[in-house]
Amino acid sequence: MKTEWSMDTKIIHESQFPDPQTGAISQTLVPAVAYAFPDAETAAAVVAGEEEGVYYGRYGNPTSRTLEKKIAALEGGEDALGVSSGMAAISIALLGFLKHGDHVLVTKDVYGGTYSFLTSLAPRFGIEFDFVDCTDIDSMIKAIRPNTRAVYIETPSNPRLTILDIGQISEACKAYQLPVIVDNTFMSPCLQKPLELGADVVVHSATKYINGHGDVLAGFIVGKKDTIQFMRKKLMGDLGQNLNAWDAFLILRGMKTMALRVERHCSNAQKIAEYLESHPFIDKVFYPGLKSHPQHELAKTQMKGMGGIVSFEVKGGLIEGKKLINSLQLAMISFSLGDPETLVQHPASMTHASIPQEERMKFGITDGLIRVSVGLEDADDIIGDFDQALSALFSASETKIITK
Ligand SMILES: Cc1ncc(COP(=O)(O)O)c(C=O)c1O
């Protein structure tokens, strides 16, 4: 018998046991806020984090604790913290390392909410930042300042699917004693394990692939035990950003199928990316599974699969891009990703609208860029939908665009 379970088995069994009282296999939902202790000494030890246990709902509950242990094991970290959204995870992770007067280096194309937090809220607390191209490690190192305290990356990035070399970045940062924080949302632990590659902290929007059903907002931070304990007490607890028991229960339920879902997201996305790349009306396709992707070789070594997100630029630009998504009949226009349904969005006017146009262009988020979160439907049906929308656009503006 193997002593170490594989990822697919861990996703189902890790940290979960039948309820000792009832034998129930599905996770018990514990909504209690308050917990009783046998004596004052035990209560004090739990509050201090010296003994495992929960003491007040704002600092965690037994259902979210089960989930935290599972996520920590899947990511290969010492501990994990479940919080109320992906943005709660990102802001807590950054505030866990940064204080007034500190500086953080951030890869240049990050999720719009991360950009907004760094550019509008963090400066109010005296935190400085620089966006750098982390595909170029030398320029990243040159941007390190004496007050730099962390490096924050997202790979693959949203929405350009830029792949960063987590191992190389982590190694370079170790020489400067800089912790590396990685947003692993697009991959899920099924496809990429940043801590094994040398990173220090992983953050997730569990709203996406981890829950996978579009009905929960949640986030996770994974890292060293003392880092997580500090974030639990001083950030999540004091800011009141906890994950509630009901949402933790739904995630534990949704996660049982994560390995299967992620596999199908990847195979569908590969087919859609290849179809789009071969279409005469598409200018560029961004998908790490395509040979044309600039970091395709790196993606093959760092990731177990290429993920479910495909971005592309339609010939023409903004107007054509918007017309195209308006013509889709199966795929829905929506802000989220990682759901069973195929979702499309226009980053310039939707998820990344908080980034001024000039800055967006520097990050490669052009006006015509469309992001597709490829769902779990039949791949031919998704392709058929894009085909009919592209044909409608093509016949409407054939002469105008094809000559460009
Ligand atoms: C890569 C990435 N990180 C973080 C977030 C934020 O997650 P949430 O909406 O759960 O706060 C998102 C949301 O789309 C995202 O795409």
C-alpha cells in the first residue's frame, strides 16, 4: 500500500473522516460562534495558538478548519487560512509582510482587484509598490529597493496568461531574503504547487476552480505556521474577514470533483484555443498550451496542465470584440471564472476597468482583448458557439476588417 496518497485521492480524503457520533461521511457543518473549554488553561492555550482548536467564530470554525488543513496539504504548506474572498486572501497576505514605509515588487499584469488594492488603498497606509516585468529576472532584481519586503506574482496572469518562472524568481529573491507570494488561482493545487517550486506563500481565490460552482466567495493563504497564525489573529480576526461555516461546507462539497473538473477545463480550453488560433478573424490567442505561447516550454515544466482560461484578440479591436461577445448564445458575459459554464468577459471594460488605459496598454491588456473561462460543456458546442458569433461578425463587417 502506498503511504503517500496521490493528489486525486487527497482531494477527496485528506483531513476528512466520518463524523465520530453519527458516521456521516459528508462534512459536518458547525455554524457555532462560541465554544466551551474544560478549563481556563486550555482556553488560554487555544487562543495563543499553542493548542489546536477554535474559540470564536471570527478566528475560524471547525468546518473551515477541516478545509484549511486540506488546502494546506494539497499545496504542501505547513498551514492555511480560509478567508471571505480571494481579495481578502491577497490583502491579508500583503499586509502580513508590509507595514508603513515598506515597498513591494509586483509582477506587471495582475488581477484588477490586486492592482486596485495596491494603487489606491495600500498608499493610504504608507506602503509603496512597483510593477515590474517578472519574466525578466534581471530587471526584477534591479527594481529591489532597501525597503522592499516582498515580491508578489501571479502565474498564469489574468488576463494575458503570462507564465513566470516561480523557481527562478524564488531563488533570486532568497538571496535578498524576500518572501515570494504567488496567486495560484488560475491553476488550483491540481496543476501547480508554488511552494514546492520555492515560493513562500500561496494565495487563492477559492471562488474559482477550488469551489468550482459559482456560488461561494472565498480565499486561502498557505504558508508557514507562524505566518498563518499571525494573519489569522492580527489580520483576518481584527479585520473580520473570516470564512463562514456554510461556505466552507460548500467548498468541501465542490472540491470532491475538483480533479475531474480541472482535467475537463484543460482539455476543453486546449481545443478552444486551437480553434481560435486557426480562425482567420482572430489576431492573437494567449494560452500556455499553444506552441505559439512565449512561455510554452516553461509552462510544460512548471504546470501539470495548462488551465481553463484562454484570452484572444479579435481582428478590429474594441467594437468587434464587444460585438463578438454580444453574439454568443451559449457562453455568458460574466466577471467570474472557473465555473461549469463558459464565461466570457472584456477585461478593458470589466475586470481590469480600474486600471487607466495607458497603464493597461503597458500590461498588454488591449481594448480588443477577450478572456474566456472555458466551462465543462461539450467542447464542440463551445466551439460551435464561437463559430456562429465569428461568422455573424465576419459577414457584418467583412470588407471593413478583412482588409486591415
Ligand atoms: C487571479 C485572481 N486572483 C484573485 C481574484 C479575486 O478573487 P475574489 O473575487 O474571490 O475576491 C480574482 C478574481 O477574479 C482573480 O482572477
